[in-house]
Amino acid sequence: MAGKKSPWGGGSGQGGDGDKPTGTESGDKPKGPRNPWLPPGGSDEGRRAPNIEDIFKNRGPEGPRRSGGGGPGGPNFRFPQRPGGKSWFPLAVIAIVGIGLVATSVHLIGPQQQAVVKTLGDYTRTLQPGLRITAPFPIETVDVEDVEGVRSVRIPGGDSQAKLILTGDQNLVDLSYIVRWNIKDLADFKFRIVDPIDTVNEAAEAAMRASVAETQLDETFSGQGRAAIEQDVRERMQRTLDGYRAGVRVLGVEIEKADPPAQVVDAFRDVQVAEQNADAARNQARGYAQQVLAQAEGEAEAFDKVYEQYRLAPQVTRQRLYYETMERVLSQTDKTIVETDNVTPYLPLPEIQRRAQRTAPDTVVTAPEGQ
């Protein structure tokens, strides 16, 4: 590259002196090629070549180092100062602590809610609905609970499960029912028993088994029998839970299903059909007996009235009874009776024709007296 300056420092030599080392001058010590990684115009004496750590340190997230402090987010970042030259950091810490104290000290209790307050872990009082103030956390802790809302539990829990209960007449019945309850005393509900919901379930099952054990199988299927069982179970449950001081109020018990066990349901239905037929026959017999009895009583009452008239006029009453009896008997026959001579009874032609089409009527003629 004659006549051109080498990028590695020094010329190409003068006067064809090609044996002179490149980059050396007379009176100077020899120099090597210029370091291409140094900034332009700088001297490479007393400086070392940058390594990989220096490159990433200058180009990292902290940004290039500058004289007089680092950039935002760098190691020399300073919190903004107040006009007086003091830092805002203490005031920010005080504000955050104050907001936390207010948030844990002021409580808004809903109209259907109550809250229990624990001071250093021990129960101290119950808060009623409204805006309430307590000591901040962790000195006092507040647990809010809905006490007026109706809660329900279904027994058994799954639809496929069967709850077989023994009745008073040694039969099994498959029962499913719902218990509705709410909180009566929040402090007792929270701290008297370990698991209030499990306690309600167990008390309901025990009360149901005790009540059904005193009831016949047929009564568990009837509406009136179910109502009596539901009322009895509710009262038993309330007495048991009050004895435990569980803080629970039982609102009601509803029997959803009362069926025979699935294994004997066909035989049970046959028995029910037979019992229904027997009941229908008994009811029919009772109705017929009542009808016959009413008719007999009516006839006896009529006979008493006739007897009173007979005592007043025996002959007239006898004649009247005779005529009434003959009229009732003869009105049901097709015979024509002629009592005396020279009497031509009126016989309606349509009636004669009707009788002639069926059978000829029998005519009985009575001879007059003395013949």
C-alpha cells in the first residue's frame, strides 16, 4: 500500500526503505498498531483494553456513568426533596402507616350483620350494625358475619345417596330433608363449638331418627304425618343446640322425599294397591250400611206416626192401610180386576196395544155376591 497511511499507525516508509519497521520514527521508541477499541484521538499510553465487564457495565440498565450523579433509577438516584431541602420519604411512610391504622380501626357493619372483636386473640365484645371504631390491627381484630341470612343444609348431601331410617313399626323408609337455620348468638357460634355446621347436621340427623322411630310407616307418607314429624324434629334440634350453646336458631325442617327402600319398592307398591282396594271396599260397605240404616229409621218414624193415628181411629186407619197397600201392589202388575156387573172399565187403547205386543194380560172377573 505505497503512498497511503496505514490504519494501524505509522507510514509506509520513506525512500523505499522497506526494511524499517512499520510505525517507528527516528529518535522514538518503536510503537505497535493502534488499538481500534480506544476512543479516537486518545492516547493509548497508560490505558488498558476494555474487557467484557466494562462494556456491559457502561451499557447496562443503570446507563452510562456520568460525572455528577447517575440517571433515574441508577445507583445514585435520590428521592425528591421538599422546598426546605428535607426528604419526602418520612412523610410518605407516616401517611402509609396512618392509612393502614384508619383502615383497620373503622368498620361499617351492615344491617343484617354483627362482628366479634378479639383483643390480642381473646374475645372481648360483639359489634352491632353501624359504623364502629376499634383499636387498630394487630391489637384488635374484627370478624364480620351475616347473622340474619337463612342458611340451609340438605340431608343426605348427594342426590344418589339413600338415608334409611327405622320407623316405629319396624319398617325402613328412605328420607331426604332440608334444615333451615341462622345465627342466634354470634359469640357462641364462633367460640363455643369447633364446627357449627357439622354440629347442625349431626343434631338434625339425630332428631330425625328419634322422631321417625316414634311414627308408623303409613304416617310418614301422609301429609299430616310429615307435618308432625317436621315440627317435632325442629323442636328436638333446638333443645339439643341450646344445650350445646351453639348460638344457632332452627327456622324449619322440610321433608323432601319419603319413599320405601329401592330394593322393595315394587312389593311395597303392591301392598299399597291392596290396602287402597280394601279401604275402598270398606268405605262402600259403610256407605251401604248407612243408607239401609237411614231407610229403616225413616220407616220406623213413619210407622210411629201411623200408629198414633191408628190409636185414634182403628177402623178408619185399617181401611186406609188396606187401600194404600192394594194400590201399591196392584200398580206394579198388568192384571185388570172388575168387581161388579154392568160396569165397563175404561181401558186405554194404546196401553192395550202395548200389552198385546208382549203378552196377553190376565183378566180376573169376580162374580157378584149371591151368584
